[in-house]
Amino acid sequence: MKRWAVLTVLLYALLLLALTLPLLMAAFSAWGNNPIKLQDELGIFKTWGYWLWLAIMTAGQALLLLLPINIAERRLPARRPLKIAVIVTAFFLAGLFFAGILSILCAAFTDNGLGSFGALDPFPIKPPDNLGDGLIFGMLTFIAAFWIIWAVIFRKFAKSDDENSLLKHSTRWLLRGSILELLVAVPSHIIARRRDDCCAPAGTFWGITTGISVMLLCFGPGVFFLFVEKLQRLKPKETNPGDAPKN
């Protein structure tokens, strides 16, 4: 079962890699008066932030598959996989909520929308070179707060539901949340690009990236169960020695 889970995670990571350049070209190459060139888009593969994002999404898919592995192996319900599923689902729901709010702020307040999260900085008076630190702190605080809120909400399902029900709830909420977030992020990105904003399109593009990544993440358990079903079909049926034909 673990081999099929690893294969599912690898397919997810490869799919994100394959979609990176086409998504960048669709989002930036043909928009506004200053479209981004292909050479500049290829530069994203040289940034550490891109690989950190890919590592987080891949790790999330791997952790989310711990519950399907237990279900496929017909193990007794264990609290640890349930808690991990709750934590991972809450994290990605918080990320979707953050990306949706960020897209709305960028569409409504142009480049100033990115600076809205700086209001959460406890030390707002900083030298100009450190303004980015306050913005990052505000964003992380926002995500952490809603991560805790969603974790509390899903803890109720972990207490009352079995493994199958919790898995269905998790994937259903993530899928619905990603679709709703994309319905906000895509129009926001179109608005920002048509205005030729400087930084706002980066915020709306983050919303598009988050929505698509989480949407694809939801299909991981389904792909894993397809592999398991295929394995079970190929596995030879066990015969009972008592059923052997007698001479």
C-alpha cells in the first residue's frame, strides 16, 4: 500500500511541476502592456520560494494519504492518522481562505491590497528596508489564526465520524473551498492585469495557484484507491486447503 501511496505523491508533484509554466504563461504572458517573457517565467525554477511551495504541497498530499492507507489495509481506527488528517485539512482550508481574501484585496485596492496584512504587525514602525518583514508576519498570523479555527471545527468530525466519513468530509470541504476560491481569484486576476498593476497580480496569481493546487490535492485519495483496486484485482485469490479437489 505504501508503494502506491508514494506513486500517488510523485504523480501529484510531477503534475504541479508540469502545470507551472503553462499556468504562468496563461496568467501573465498575454495580459497588459508589459507581458512577462518566457525567459523570465523560467526564472521561477531558480527561486527557493517555488521549491518550498512544492515541498509543502507534496508533504500535504503525503500526510493526507495516511488515512486512506489505514482504510485500505483495514486497520483498526487510530487517533494519530485522524489528527493528522484534521491538521492538514485545516491548514489547506486556512490557505484557501487567505488566498481568497488576498485576491479580493488586490482587486479592490490595487497594489495597496498586499499591504493590508501589515496591520497585523505588532511593531508597525519599521525602517523602509524591513517593511516586508511586517507584511510577512501579518500574513503568517492570519493563516495561523484560521488554521486554528478550522482545526477546532474539524475536530468535531474526528470525534464523531469514522475514518471513511472523515476522509469524505475532508476532501469534500477542500474541493468545494478550492472551487469557491478560484471563482474569486480568477476574476480578481483579470481585473488586476487589465489595470497593469505592479504587485497586485502576484497576489491574485497566488490565489489561482493555491486553488488549483488544493483542488488537485483532493484527487490524491481517489487515485490511491484506484491503485489499490487495481492491485487487488491482480493479486491471486487465496484458496482454502479444505476446498481442494479430492481424488
